[in-house]
Amino acid sequence: MTKSSGNLNHEVSDFLDLQKHPFRSEIELLRNIILSGNNKLTENVKWNGPNYAYENEDRITMRIQPPAAQVQLIFHRGAKKLEQPKAKLIANTSKLLTWKENDRAVITFKSMKDIEDFRSELSDIINDWINSSK
């Protein structure tokens, strides 16, 4: 298991304890990757999953419902519908990203190995996404 980030929110941990999700270890690894990737991110529960905000603006949400053999990271610009940028919000061409709109993308992980293999690439995507929010 990875070293725990100091930014883990105990309310999120308590929420996850109640879920008894089959991918709990994978979820914990993703929480730590996200929070250690950018120390200005804050963690809370929103939309029935761990959510990450930058300067109080929602940017990344972990989709853990329904409990299945996967976990998704949804990269977005918050709940309010905003005018679409003409190009994708970040220039990252990772095959991990499935673009839904120019300001919304999803990454799906189906195993711990996937997360571990793409850890560095995921950290780059997270930082690119947060930097696009500034």
C-alpha cells in the first residue's frame, strides 16, 4: 500500500468504510495519488463518492457507484454547465482519458495493476487539469 497523504479527509474515509466497496484498496491508492499530486486539493464526499476541489471549485470526482469491478475518475469543471471551450481543456493526449466534452473526461481503472502502471501518467493528468483551472 502507498504512503498515506496527510490531506485525507476522515469524513471521506468514514463514508468509504460504510460502502464496503470491492475496490477499496484501489480507491485508497487513487485518493493518495490525487492528494499527493497537488497539495492544494481538498477532499470531500459529493455525488456519492470522493470529490476533489481546487480553491473550492470541484474538479475531480471518483465514481464508485454502483460497486463494480472498476473505479472511475471524472475530470470536470464543477456542477454548473459552463460554455464549452473550443479545444480540449488540457493538451494531454493520454489514452487513459475518454473525453465526454472538451471540459469533461473520464479515466476507468479495472485493476490495482492499471493504477500502479499508470501512476506517473495519472499524476501528470491531475496536475494538467488543476493547472487548467487557474
